[in-house]
Amino acid sequence: MKVVNRANLPVKVFESIADEIQHHRSLLDILKWARKQPAGTLIPEILSDLIVQDEFNHDVVIPWKNLHFVYETTCLGSVTAIAIWDHAPNADELLAVRVNEGWRPTPSKLKEGDRVIGHAACLDR
């Protein structure tokens, strides 16, 4: 799994962290890893934010020490990308990064017609 250094960490620090989290392939992997962390490195809830970008793509934010890991996941909980941030990114920041990297939301098939469900619906406004 590719891990992106959005926190501009020094190379050695980033590589050390990336080596530890690059094998996370599902939400279950993340939770198992989180349970093994020393007291005080994670907030008690483990997960600080979950942004539903569209029906099929979610961003899971996990604070760790003074950093934030953002896992891009599918609706089924598979991890598709990981980024390390130096702050807790908000939904707009995460959406902007996705869009700038070529991502587009997938409309849901509804009785009333196709439309994007989730935060990414703001792109249609």
C-alpha cells in the first residue's frame, strides 16, 4: 500500500511510520493495530472522524501521537490509500485532495435519479 507524506515528515521518520502502517488493508487491520499501541498514542475512541465522500468511498481519520493517519476506504472497509497529515484534515481538505488527484464521486442509483450521496455532493452545488 502506498503511504503519502502530507505532513512533510523527515524521510527517516516517514519511512519508519509507513513501514508500520502500509500493510493495513481493511478497517479490521487498523483496529487490530490500534489495540496494540501504547497508552497515550491514540485517543480512546481510536477513530476521530469518518467522512463519507460518496456511497462507496469513505475517509477514516485516526489520530496517532501528533499526527493523523487518513485511510481512504471502500464502503466495504477495504483500504485503498493511506496519507499521513500533521493536523486533523477536515472534509473539504480531504475532498480537495481527492479531486486534485483525479478522483470523481460515484453517483448512487436512486428512484429519483442518480445523485451523489455524502460530502462530495457539494461538488454539484
